[in-house]
Amino acid sequence: MLKKLQMNNEINSFANLLSEIFSNSFSSLLGKSFQFHVESVAEGELNDIALEYMGQTLINIKESLNGIDGGILIDTLTITGFADLMLMGSGEGVQELNDDLKDAIKELINQTISAMNIPFNDEFKKKVAFGVISVDTLLDTSSYVGNILIFDMSGSFDGKNVKFKVFFSSQLKNLIMAENSEDDDFDFSPEVTAVNPMPKQQKSYGGKNIDLLLDVEVPVSIRIGSTKMFLKDIVSLSPGNIVELDEYAEEPVVVMVNNKPIAKGEVVIVDGYFGVRIKEIISKEERIKKLRDK
């Protein structure tokens, strides 16, 4: 039987995070303005909510670092309409899933739910790695045992109203309620540490002539990872080969200026272009020092 939960600070923070991530990701990926919010949060079993979604779409979610299972229950006509938008269509939904629609749904939700990884760590000081496992038609609930947290979500776009449920195994409650663990280290390299830091009242970063340089363009690049390969493997590369990097998919990217790291962030999509939302950045003094060092 469902038990409605009080919206304490932790539950409310996670609900707000879900609302923000779904709104921003759907708006960016589907090219329309979406506004989602969590209406209520309850605790129970999947059987308590499965009946109204039987025969509809179940998107299976997995958080791999802490062993949290989850999913999204949504009617097939709605989610296939989103998938059609993802495939550059008009947004016309259908009543049955096919492989192309499943792939589009998986891509849409995977990009959405994985976008929560870095903000979750910022808010709760816990590393997570959310992703989508599969997209199926809900036919039974035998694979789900135990209590789950259920977030009733609603939203709107183009004057249309949408409702669906996002759920996670009860380990999520333990994760967001637990005391904060050690924070992520922001350790690029020893050279980040400034020698003889400037007094706080001093406003001139790097000398009185620095203003003359502020309009100079400098190259900015984003590092998503690196690897080492044998020369013979490089020579044999051909289209279609995959080069595996040494960074996990959920790790933040590094913002480089003049090939020197100054910040970390998450990849976002803005008006069809890739961008980076800055999450951590070194001080202004350290940035100026890096630009001056050769």
C-alpha cells in the first residue's frame, strides 16, 4: 500500500533536482519548452502503481555505483511522441513500440537521467552513475521486489499536459539521507596552487598591465579523456573503430585554456550546439597565473 512521504529537505532537494533535469534536458533535446515538476512522493511497491500502466512503457534505470534500480512508467502514446521529436519528426505518437522508437526513447532518457550525476554529487556529496538499461512494455512486475520511492511527475509543452511516474529502489532514500561523504577532490596538478597568493583587498590580478590583455582571444578546449595506444594500433585505425578513453562516462569534463586546466563541468546542449556548464573552477588569481605561465 502506498505511503505518502513528507517533503523533508532531502526528499524536496531530490524532487527539485528531478524537475530541473527533466525540464532542461527535454527542452534542449526536443527543441520545445518543457516544464516538469514533482507533484508528490510516496513509498510502496511497484504493484501499487503498475495496474494503471500495464501494457504501457517501462524504461528501466540503473545506478551502477550504489546498486539502485529504478524506472519510468509512462503511457506509450506520450513517450513515442517524444521519441518521434527526437527523430526530427512532428511528435506524433503511436500505441506500440518498435526498435527505432525504443532506441530513441533510450537515448532521450539516458541523456536526461545521466545529466543528474554531477548535480546529485554537488547536492548530496555522493557519486552516482545513472543510466538506462532497456525500454520495454510493462507486462508483469515479477522482477521488482521490495519498497520503492515513487515520484509523481507532471509537465506541459505546447499546451499539452503530461503525467508519468519515476521510481527508485529504497536505497535511494538511504543515499540522500546519509551524512555527506568526502567531497570530490578538485586536483588538476601541483601547478594549480598559487605561490604567495595576493591579499584579498588587491584587485589587480597579475599586475597593472593585465587590463591590456583582457581582449586577447585565447584557445579554449574541452578534455573528455585520454589514453595510450601502441603505434601499430594507431596505424591500423579505420572508420568505425572505437578508441576507449580512461575516463568514466559520468566523470566531469575538463575545461582547458592554452592547454592548461582551469575548470570542470558537465556537457550540455544549447540550441543544438555542445556546451559545458561550469561546476568547479579555480580562482581568478590562479587563472591569470596559468595564462601568464609558459
